[in-house]
Amino acid sequence: MDQSKNELSIAQEIYGTIENRNVTLFKLKNKNGMIVNITNYGGIITKMFVPDKNGKMDDVVLGYDSLSQYIDKTPYFGAFLGRYANRIANGKFHLNGKTYQLAVNNGPNTLHGGMYGFDKKIWQANSFKTDSSVGVALRRISNDGEEGYPGNLSIEVKYTLNNQNELHIESYAQTDQTTVINVTNHSYFNLGGAESGSIKDHVLTINADSFTPVDHTLIPTGEIRSVKNTPFDFNQATPIGDRIDDLSNQQIKIGNGYDHNFVLNKNDHKLSLAASVLDPKSGRFLEVLTTEPGLQLYTANYLGGKFIGKNGKAYASREAFCLETQHYPDSPNRADFPTTVLNPDEKFESSTVFRLSVKKD
């Protein structure tokens, strides 16, 4: 690829239709040739092309070739999740003296907003361009009672690609009633390329001294447990596969690998480095920065060949990793966890950055 010919650009096309409504695909490209495709159905990142250490471009996120596949069957590939990402125990929580019953869609629990969360909605979309970035802003109103959540929630998420090979994801929300909110992007990364196989040799660092253990339904027990001397210690760069099959650890056994929230080493709402991942073969290096207090590591433990993805590829378990920036799971039922309550006089703000680069031998 002749990268000298690359310029900042944004294009859009009709991606398909849902109930006679057009869905748009936005194609972002920076001057380095990095490409990010995003659709206003579910805020899904469908493609992310970045160079390896030899300049070869590969798509590093799992997903599908068509809109219909995302609609029919998806484990949240690339989607923007809400109103509450991750799990809420038994699909209910108490707020201001009232109990709210949510849609239950993951065993006894609510997962990623319910049956028809933010990932299954068509968003209003507007593209934008500056001297150094291109992006798309998605907006919608989540009506009072949607999936059982209180309050009319006005939400905007902005995806911005800049010339530093950073994808910024910024979320803003306001409500007319006290509610709860927790949003994240659920991209499945494989830095070797979406069709390159296992990510066990990817080297992971997480800036977290503790994590939240879970019960057999993957709901936090309430304990904040040290990662020291456990398979959950990624303070030093460690291959993901080194301890992923250590079934002597009860938490690894419960999750069938990693499917856990890490308590990031921070006590403010500032953007800071949460994690980094290196693929030694390609040299691709991903850094994740966030304002959020938690990070869910999921190692695609349940793909199991059930999802036929891009170019007819059947995705096997552990062929991707997710680093979901978030508040802790089940926070509405845990007063000692950082709060996810949003009041009418407040504005919700959250930022995450995926920064891509290469490390040469």
C-alpha cells in the first residue's frame, strides 16, 4: 500500500435495511491508512485495519460481512452496549425505594442491557471531519421503561479516528429521572488478524492490583480480591494463554477462562492507561486508556465455532480478547462499588481510547 497517497477521509454507504429503515456504514480512514468501519446499527465497529511491523494491513476485529448476520446471531461483536453493560443479578435492582425488574437474558441475570439493548438499535448518525481526525456521532433517546430501566435517557457516543492511530470513544448522557447507566464497546480483538487463530500468545498487561471474583452465574460476590499469586496478575506483561487453563483456580474454572472485571489502579475519572496487548508475531501493539474504574477481560471462551464470521471463518474459542472499559458488574446492587446512578441534574461522561502502534524486533 502506498501510504503517501492516504489522506483523512470519511465515506458512507447503505449497509442494509431493518423494517424499511436504512442502516448506514461509515468508513473512517486516517493519513496512515488505518481504517475503522462503524455502523449506526448498534454502534458496531465492523472492521479495523492497521499495519503490522512490515506495513501489512490486516483487520484486527472479529465480526461479520453483512448487517443481516449481526441482526440474526452475534455475541456482541464490536457493539456499543447499554443501558447497562455487563450483568445485573436476577435482572433487578432497587433505586429510591422502588424495585425495577429488567429483561432477563443470561441465565437468571440481565446482560448488556437486556433483550434489545443499545447494540440492537438504529442510532441517528452524523459524520464529522477536522484537520486531524474523522468520526461519527451517534445519538438516540432510550425511553423511560426501555428494557425496564427508568427515565428518558438522552445519549450520544462519538467515535473519532485521529492521525495518531487512536480511536476515541466518548459517551455523554442525561436523564429526566434517576437511573443507572454503564456503557462500553465490546470489540473482539485479534492483533494477528481476525482470521489468524488463537490469541494465547498475545502478551497482556493490566494496570490492576485486584479483581472482582464471581459466582457460578458470573455475578460479583462483592469481594475485591488481590491478583497477587493468581492467574489474574497481569501487572507484568504475560502471555494470555500462560494460565488461562489453570482449572485449579476456581475463578478460571467458573469463567472457563477469563471473564472477569479488573479493578483498575486509579481513584479519579481522568483518562489513564488501563491495559496493553502485544502480538509478538505481527508486532501490533494495542493500548487501552479509559476514564472508567473497571476493565472486563473476556477471552472469547464460548465462541466454540458457533459463529461463522468474515470470509466464512468459523471463530473458535480464544481466537479473540475483549477489553471492556466499564463500571463493575452488578453495581446497582452493590453500594460499596463505584456508583452507576445518574441523577437528572448530572451529566454522564465516559471516554475510552484504543491506541494502535507497532513494536519492531
